[in-house]
Amino acid sequence: MKMKTKLTRILLIGISVVAIALSFGYYALFHASNINYSGSEAGWYLVKSTTAATELFHSNNLSFKSAHTWKIACAVKRFKQIKPGRYHLKDGMSNSQMIAEFRKGGMSVTSVRIDDTETLEELASKLGASLMHDSIYFMGAFQSDSLLLSMDIAKEQLAGVIRPNTYEFYWTMDAASFLSKMKSETDAMWNDSRRKQAESIGLTPFETTILASIVKAETASRDEAPIIAGLYLNRLRIGMPLQSDPTTLFERKKSAKRVYRSDLQAESPYNTYIHTGLPPGPINFPETSYIDAVLQATSHSYLYMCAQPGGSGKHNFAVRYSDHEENRKNYIEWLEKSGIH
């Protein structure tokens, strides 16, 4: 009898030891801290898909305290692959916490502001700095005939598709998804009302966008924009060259603070001193407010404008060329006195 009692106690002790060992093992496997992470909580990035048991994590500020338990935990939870993305990691996370985070797929959302970019190069740089793909990838996509063709976007019309705003994008977003989003935003902006307004002033939506980009380049004043739009519409109606400095300097990427005769004579399809009508495409990404400034242009008789002396960014307007020449003389004198070359 005593022998049975002793054996029972030994068995119970054995079971208890095994249970404790299993509990400890389970805790160590799934719930104990298993990573050292010294990176930012803003995100840990993975650009290429990888197997879960890889040693890749020993780079990018992340390493395991026990790679062995990590591999076992992945096997038990049948977690095999980590998708590219941005993941929020913390020092001391457990295997279970890591697996749960990776199973989200890295689809974190990033806020990207593109209303402060003027060119496709600047846009590619901004996207490359904020998203998974770099600027070279995005610039290559913007120049890809096959990609643009597949999305029914003519290369010269691409700038007109970009809608300046602040957006929430998935960090993994590719160029096709970005362009699809821009095209959708542009199509929504060009509702029936705006299309009818464009038709009433004799322009297509794309032509309106081109003119809006010129108006934007000429002034930062939203109050002045409809006046300048009306001036250019006056010139278009009578076949007079637009003679816009920003378009003339567009391909040469020069500042419009001072324009020389050589600039005005340079051959370019964007030189509106040489060529009448609108240039081939937008010279920046005009906000909707500038498009509306063209659609709701002020009705007047102005044909000429010149920047005001003093650097205010605003303009003096004139109906007669003689008055314009006087305005231009005053502006040049101010430039000379200010030492602006």
C-alpha cells in the first residue's frame, strides 16, 4: 500500500514537473521577449518578400535573442512568409507578437503631401522618400510608354492627371496604383459642371489644365489668378502669343525672376513668345482652385501684365502696349536697383 502511495506521489511529481516544463517552454516559445530592436517605432521596412525563418532580421536594427524558438514558433503557427511592407516593432516583443504583426501584411498607411511639388522629378522624389519604392522606380514608371498606354494616359498629358493634395497611401503602393488614384481624382474633379464651363470658354479640360498651370506659375495670389486667366483667354481669342515667361523657361529649368532676350529666342515648343496658342502640356500641377480660376476667369480687356516692383509677386495690368512698356520700365529699374540678375 505504501509502495503504491509512493509511486503515485512520484508520478504526480513527474507530471507536475513535465507540466511546469511544458508551461515554461510554451511561455518561452510564444510569450517571452525574443527580439532586440533599436530602430524607430515609426516603422521597420521590408522591401522584398522573405521566408519567416530567415536570418535577415539580424540587419535593420532587429535581431533575435533565440533564433531557435523563433523558428519553432513559426512552424507551430504555420507562419511561412513575410510580405514586403512597413511593420511597427518594439524592443522586447515576443514571437507571438512578432508573428501577429507580420501577419498584418505591412499594409501601414503613410500620409504623403504632393501639393508642394511642381515637376515629375520632384514628385518621384517625394514618393520615393515616403513609400517602399524609390524615386528612380517612380520616375521610370512616369516615363514608361507601356504603363501609360495601359492606363490610357498620353505622356504629354501626365502632368495634367496629377491632383495636388495630401493623400493617405499604403506604404507598398506601386506606380500603377498611384497613377490610377490620380486618374480617378482627376476624373472626379472634371464633373459635368466644369466640363460645360470649359466648353463655354472654348477649351477642353486638358487645355484648361495647361492654362491653369501657367496662371499658377505667374501668381501665388488666388485673387489675381482669375484676372490673369482672363488676360490669357483674351490673347488666345485674338491669336496673340501668350508670351508667358514661365513657359518659355520651363524646359530650361530657369528662374523667371529675370528673363533675357536669349531666353525669349530659344527654340522650344514651350516658348510662347515664338509659338502661338497653348504649350504641349502643363508646366506644373495646378490645384483645383487654379482650374476654377480659368473656368471663372474675370471678363476684362487687359492684354498685358508686368510684375510689380517691390517683389510682391503681384502684377500691373494694361490694355495698351504703351502703358505696359511703362510698367515694364519701372520693373526693370527696380530689378537693377535691387541687384537682381
